[in-house]
Amino acid sequence: MSWGVQLSQFPPKTVSELLSNWQAGDEQALHETLPLVYDELRRAAHRYMRNERPDHTLQSTALVHEAYLRLEKQGAAEFKNREHFLAICAQLMRQILVEYARSRKAARRDGGFRLTLDDALAFKTQSVDMVALDDALNQLAKLNAQQSRIVELRFFGGLSIEETSRALNLSPTTVKKYWATARLWLHHQIRQSSDQ
Amino acid sequence: MTPERWEQIHDVLQKALELAPGERSAFLNQACSSDPSLRQEVDTLLASSDDVRSSFLLQFSGPRVTLTAGTRLGEYEVKSLLGSGGMGEVYRARDSRLGRDVAIKVLPPFVSSDPNRLRRFEQEARAAAALNHPNILAVYQMGTYEGAPYLVSELLEGETLREPIRRGRLAVRKAIDYGVQIARGLAAAHEKGIVHRDLKPENLFVTKDGRLKILDFGLAKLTQPQSSSENSALTLTEGTEAGVVMGTVGYMSPEQVRGQPADHRADIFAFGAILYEMLAGKRAFQKPTSPETMTAILNEDPPGISGVTPNLPPSLQRVVHRCLEKNPEQRFQSASDLAFALDALSDSGSSSSDSAVHGATGAGRRWKIIVPATVTGLTLSIGAYFVFFHHKPKLTDKDTIVVADFANSTGDPIFDDTLKTALGVSLQQSPFLSVLPDSTVTKTLQMMTRPPDAKLTPDVTRELCQRAGSKAYISGSIGSLGSEFVVGLKAINCQSGDSIAQEQVTAASKEKVLEALGEAAAKLRGELGESLATVQKFDVPLEQATTSSLEALKAYSLSFGVYNRDGSAASMPYLLRAIELDPNFAAAYNEAGISYSYLNQQGRAGEYFGKAFQLRGHASERERLDITANYYQNVTGDLDKAIQVFLQETESYPRTTEAYINLGIAYASQGQYEKAVEITKHALRLAPGDIGCYDDLTNFALDLQHFDEARQIIQAAHARTLDNRILHIGLYALAFLGTDPAAMAEQQQWFAGQPNYENLVLALASDTEAYGGHLGKARELTKRAVDSAIRADNKESGAVWQANAAVQQAAYGNAAEARQTAEKALKLAPASQSSEVEAALAFAMAGDAARAETLAQDLGKRFPLDTQMQSLWLPAIQAQLALDRKNPVSALTALRATTPIELGNISWVVNGSCLYHVYVRGEAYLAAGNGTAAAAEFQKILDHSGIVWNCWTGALAHLGVARANALQSRTSQGADADAARVRALAAYKDFLTLWKDADSDIPILKQAKAEYAKLQ
């Protein structure tokens, strides 16, 4: 990358355009969107893998693919804009990761080992107990649904404060405040559940 | 908790968070004065605010920071995004105070997640900001925004140096001009002690008015591993970064490639590479893959520029070459010297640049030459543009493809697996296409909850193709039309389901089917985007490349399925059947060789590799390279030659994993473990599901004493449900090295019920007992290992275990027993190279010089080209014989040959190597009366416990150190003598503690005790 004048690789407008085409029934539009959104998804996926495993490339790729396949299966939904699309992706990521973590736990209990998702997704569960996080997020949703969404978007979707605020139609200041206290609450909650 | 209560807590908590920690208490006292339980809740949560910083929630939050127009960072207001990339984003912003536009580069937060790293960034950035030079990008300010560090700098308009180079080589005068500017910028930075470390055309900016600016000072260090320990940790860069790394690799200095500390002279090397590229229009070191580029940087001189750019002033060439010296001492020692030297050329450069461009023609003809050249250039670029848009290749060389099973409607089962295998051979000849490896296919099927041998129908294949991230799949069909056969091939984009290429050919008879298929495959390759040149170069007709016998091909195809399911031993009958059906089937011999070597039967493996080598004309280019390399690696043992062929293979087929894996093994055999790791990691990047890479990386990590890393690699493989005996042996080694008998037993248990490998783990257990001096148990276990090997039809392994035991018995002082055991080994497997060398060494150590001499002569004749034989084993045997003759000097001379590869892996032992030759050298120094040198040799064995592990040399090395120090205390005086005596006593004690419950009748133990008593 240089300091010089270059075009942005990811003009938000294009994604939104493609998404609206997709909703209008143009299947190809999703495929065209993918390379553009791919980076976003990958960035989100990579966060789980960073510093984790030597083979994280495939793992995050697998995660992105799985999210993409599910997205495709879902068909064209109503996407308001790029942030909304990323928010759906965040939800999918959460689903996939938590399902995977639960299946791992279940497999350990009944002694079997059957994976529904590429086992390449085996990110280090010690560092983030996905199931505990999911439970805690569900509890948080009961206390403050928006805070739970903020964490989902930031953590699973990799959205910045600005993007989150646009996706949820909140001011960045509110997002920041909610994010700060939600983090403390979650951390406390997860630690409590692991102590038990 | 209710939502209302949480709302209350949240309010107080977030206000408290906004305060400095010291002010919080006062605020909370007031805010919670009426509600002590609220105070308690908030306190509890606040207490975790420190933890949360290091927890995943912070680490993982905000992968990047996006700034929108209008965002303010201090006095700067963001206007627009200029670009983004791996190391962050660059924005145009307005400095309202000074009324000028600036650039703001925001780095990704991972840079700041590590406080040390952040601190270093700040230091470097401050230093860079202090640099005030017209040829260095001016940095105005730095700060952090939402946890992401950013830099504010002058805004430049122009392009990076990469662009003009891409358009073609630069005029000599211009290259010198740019060179002088870069050198001056570097000189200014070096003067302040700042080294760039990542100089490359992408980091050099040419402004509109021709000024050159060096970018990203201080950033380079951030992107690089921080220390050698981190360097060696297993961290692979992500896919997109691989290109970046590869791009940078070409400008790395040899010392950086080696991971050694690099000073300002590394910048001089990079400068040389850039100057070369400006003048030649191509890179100084450019190879298809980064490991090869690194190898070239270390060992090769770049091709002479004068060949590409005629009439270059020799003095300029000398400047380039002096910058590119491998040894930093021989380069220009300062950038200002370099700037001076170049500047001196710039006058002559102006005239020489003319002559370089226009040759000897007179000035009057200049325009005639320039004009057509310009026009051609223009046409060419338009042409390329046109081609790009109108003949877009359907696949790129980064895509992988999946081959589906053939739809066979002929009713003849002979075509069932056969055609798919044949198609695979044909497609794999292509350096352009990359067929998804079997291991990944199996894994992906598993993820689709299908059995590993599921039929790959078009539907299944399409899903598999999508999930594996492949681009397309090839589905084939065969049908009969009267007496003729119609073979069809279709390439389908697995996302869209569209057909992207198809071919149909007719075969007049069953015998002509393979020929027809080969023809169709070659055409398909062209249609998919491969250049005609490589299709022609790598297209041995299929029936010649594999076999003309469909039946043989069928057996060969089936062997792969069986191998994937049940392993080497089960697949062997199919390969032997294939060979029986077609005695000229080179690839089948090669596969059989590979399977035998997996089964630890090196002798048999050698026979088959040899046969494949003889028949290598009957193979595709790719198979031929594979066969040739296997022959050198396993039959003649000529490591340099094998490495050459592997490098050739990686050059022709840069995406073939096996060649890299084998190259890694060859480097390990020479003891070049770092190189081996590098290459093998590259292989793993190409085939992330390949267990062989994990196996090798585990072993190399052990060899390098990186025990934690070895364990991590095994865990990573297990997390991917990859598992095999080598990983369990690795765990056994780790358990041994960590003195954890329970874990050792657990790993041993893993082998229960595996008849082919039981002998191996029994031999391991025997070595462990012998290491602890429990000879009775060791003898018993060796016997069981040998019996088990014989039962598994693997006499050779049995013989190796016996020969191993014989060497150990000789070392422990049981000479008669050693001679008997060695005889038994030779009798059990008379033609085995591995047991023969060890038996020879045992005879030499046990005093049967005549027998050792005869064996050594025979081995020398049989393996004249074998690197390890000639440079490790024979010297060790000769040295031992010289010691028997009481001639330590001649022993030491013989052992000199072993030094370059002395730490190399031995293929037939379970550990890395026993380092016998190092042990013998230690003994030789003892005999020569040189205690210091002897201690160093024995210490070398102790320092490489990851190579030696439970081999007896590891135990006796303690005694060796003790004796060496005792010798030193006798041959020196005063304080030196006392110190040596203390060291000797400690080492004796180490040894006797290790052998505290050893069998008491071991001669060397009795000697050690007597020596210890005497010294006390």
C-alpha cells in the first residue's frame, strides 16, 4: 500500500447496489458481491484465528464459505444497506461458531466425534468459550437487546463503532458507552460461569 | 437482574468508566449513596475492567477502524479514503490550522494489541518523524484512534516506483537519478540509527515532479517477527499476505532470510536489488515461490544485467554488484558512500544512458528509433488490454479444480475408477491446473457428513467444490456407440453451475480409450486458460505416461482408495497386481516404493524406486521428476542431486505439495532444519490438510529443540482430526523429554492392535530402558520388537532394532554380546543398508576390526553416491577403527567429513539421530588428551536432546562430559584444574543419578563408579 492517491478497493455504494439487485431477483448479483464482501467476512473470521493456529487460513476461509453457503441458502432477504448485510453475516457467524462449539461439547460427552462443519474450524475454544459467550449474550439480550446486538456486530461481524452505529441507527457515542459496559458485564458473566 | 436494574448499573458504570481510576471512588460514593448493593454490583464489574483489556473481548474487538468523512483527529479533518491494504488504510485529511492536505495512515488494531509492539512502533515512528530530508516522507504526527495507531504525513501525488518499473526498464540516467535520491534518503536515516528493513519499489514513491521519497520508515519492523524465537514459532501468514511476503522476499538481504539480525547494510542490499530492477526491468531474484527466491538470495548471483541491458557502464554494474554482496562486510559500508559513488556516475551516466538506449547510432537517427519504439509500446499495451477483456481466462493459476467420478454407461466396470485416475494423471501434468488433493477431498466429504469413499456424482462434487473453495469441477462420461466409445469431459463452474469448457472425443476401440481421453484432457487444459506452450511441453500421451493396460490402471486406481481407507500395507497387493499386469508401469513401481518406505522397509522400497527409475521414460513429466527424486533420495542417497530435482519439480509445478515436503526432508537429512521448516510450512500452505506436513514439522521442531512448538503442531493436526503414528511417536518423544512415564505409556498404548507398527513402539520402549541402564528389560523388549517385525513381514526393521541394540551393547562394554547381536542382524536381513551400517559400527566398537572393515568396504562400494553413507557412517566406522588402533589423530581426521551434515536426520531410526559420529569424536578427543574439545562434543549431544531423545548416546554423553572434565582437571593447573574437577564431579553425579537403579553388572557403570570414587 502506498500513500499516494489510489482508488478505494471497497466503495460501499457498489455493495449496496449489488445487494439491491440481488433482492430484485438477480442471483448473479450475490456472486458479484461476494468478492467485495469477502474481505469483510474474512476480516471478521480471521479474528478468531489470529494467533491461534498455524493453519488458520483454511479455517477462516472455511468459516467464510460456510457463512456464504448459508447466506445463499437463505435466498435474497431484505437488505437495507451494506451495514445491514454485514449485520446478517455477523448473525450467521455467531450461529456457525456456536453450533460448532456446541457440537464439539456434545461430541465430547457422548464420546463420539462427528463434525457438521469442517473441522478446519477448530479455533482455540479455550481462549473464547463460544458457548458461554452465546449464553451470556442471550442473557444480555434480555437486559438490553441493543447491547447484545452491539456485541454481536462488533465481535462476530467485525464492525467498527461507526458501522455499528449506522447498522443500529444509534449515535456512535451511545454505541461506545453500551459497548464499554457490555464488555465488562460479559466478561464477568463468562468468568462466573466458568468458575462454576 | 431486571432490565431496569441493569439500566441503572449501566448508567453509573459508564460514567465511572469515563473518569480516571482515581476519581471513581468519590463519584461512586455519591452516586450510590442510597443503594449499597448498586455500589457492589458496579465495583464487581469495574474490577474486571483490567482483565477485560487482556481478554478476548478487547483483543477481538474492532478488526479495523474506518474513518468517515468529517471525523476529526486532533486538528485534522478526514476528507476521503485514498486506499486500503493489509497494513491499514490511508485517508486524505485537511489540516485546518495550516490549510494544507495531509495523508493519515491508520494501522490495524492488532498492531496495538501487544503493548511491546505498540511501544516499539511509537519509538520508531517518533524517530522517523524526526527525520527531515527531502527524500524521506515527512511524518507530522502520530496518535491513536479507537485503539488503532495512526500516522499523519505529507500527502504525495504521483506513483510508487513499482509503476515505472512495470512499464519497462528505466533509462540509465533516470535510474541513477532515482538511485542517488534513495541513497541520500537512506544515508540521512542511517545517520540517525534508523534502518528501513523493508525497502522495495512499493515503498518508494515518485512524485509528479520526479522527486523520490522513501515511505514507511519504522513500519517495516512492525510487520516482521520481533525476535528469533517468534520467528521460529509456527505462524503462517494468511493467504492474501502470502503475496505480499513473496513480493518482499525478493529484496531481503541474505542475513534477513536467515533470520539473523540485520543492520543498515540490509538496506544497502535491498537498494542493490532495486537498482538492478530499475536497470534490468526485472527482479534480481525472482523465482516462482518464496522459498526458492530465498534460496536464490542466499546462494545465487543475479543474472548479469549486461545481458539484458547492453552497454551499461561497467562501473555502474560494479556498484550494483557491490550492493548485492552476500556478505554485508563486502557491501558498501554506508549509504552516503553509495550515494557518492552513484552521483559520480551520473555525469557519465547521462552520456551512457544515451548510448544504452540508442546504441552506437548517431544523434541524427535518434528520432527514427524512438518513434517506432513508442508506437509499438502503445500498440502492445492496447493489444494486451484487448486480450485481457476479450479472452479472459476461465481459470487462473490460483484456482483449484475437483475431478468427479466418470459416468460410465458402457456397462463395462473396467472404466469405473480407471478413467478418473487417468484423467488425474493427465491434468496433473499441467503446471497451471491444480487438482484438489485427495486428502482435502476426504476431509470435505467428512464435513458434508458423507463417507470418505462416497461416489463423486456431479451433485456431490459441486457441493464439495463449493465447500473446498475450488473454482470448477470436471465431470467425465464414457458411453458406447456400437463398437466405438465416446468420452466426454466438461468443466463446470461450481458456483454458477455453468459449463465453462467441454470436449468430446471418440475412440475406435476399448484399447484406444486412454489415448482419446488424453487428447480430450489436453484440449480441455487449453480451453481452461493454460497456455499452449505448457500444454505442449507437459503432455506425454496418456497411454505412455501411465500404462497401456486398462486392467493395470484399474488395479493402480483402486490402490489409492484402499490406501486412503486402510493404509500402505493394504494398498500394496493392488500395486503389485498392477505391476504384474504391466511390468513397465513406472508410476506403480514408484508408488510401491513409497508404500514400502512408509512401512519402514527401506530395502524393498529401494528396489522398487530403482525399477521405477529405469522405467522413468514411461511416465508423465511430473511423475518422472518424482521418480528421479525418489531414486536419488532413497536409492543412491545423493542428497544434493535429490535437492536439485526437487527444486526443478517445484519450478515446473509450483503448486505440488509433495516436492516441497520431500525437499524439506532432504534438507533435514543434511541437518538444515530451519530451511526444512520453511519449505514444509510452504507445503502446508499449499495443502492445509496434508498430514505429512504436520509429521515433518513435528519432527523438525523436535530437532530444533522447539518442544512447545512440536506439541502445538501435533495439537493443530489433532484439531483437524488428522492423526497417525508419527504424531504419536512425537508425543512419546515429548513425554520422554519431559520425563513423564505415564504419558509415554499412554502413547505406547495407542499402538496396541496395529501389527505393522507394534515392533516400532517396542523398539522405542527398549531404547528408553537402555537409556536408563535397564539392560535386562531392554534386551527383552528388543527381542519382542524383532519377533513382532518378523510377524509383520518386516525383517528389515527387526534387523535394524538388533543392530541398534548391538551398538548400544558395545558402548556399554558388553563386547561379546554386541558381536553376537550384530551377527543376528546381518543374518535376519542380509541386504539391508541400514542394519549393515549399524552392525559395522557395532563390530568396530566391539573390537572385531576385520569384520567391521569388510562391511565398510562393501558399503562404500555399494553406495558410492550416498551422502550420509560417505559423509557420516563410513567416517564414523573408520574413526572407531582408528581408535581401536590407538590412533586418535587419524580418527579425528576421518570424522572431519561428518561435520557439515552431522546433525542430519537418519531416515531409518525412530528418533532424529543418535549422533554416533559426534559420540565417537568425543571419544577420539578423550583418547587424544584434549578434554576441552571432548567436553564440547558430548555437550553437543546433550544440547540436541530433541534429535537424540532416548538413544543411549544421550545417557553416556553425561559420562563423556564427566570424563572430559576429569581429563581437563588432570591436564591443567590451579583454579582451572579445580573448576574442571568440580564440573567432572557434577557430571559423574548426573550420570550416576540417571542410572541410579540401573542393572549393576553393566561394565561401563562399574568403570564410572570407580572413576567417580577416585576423583572424590
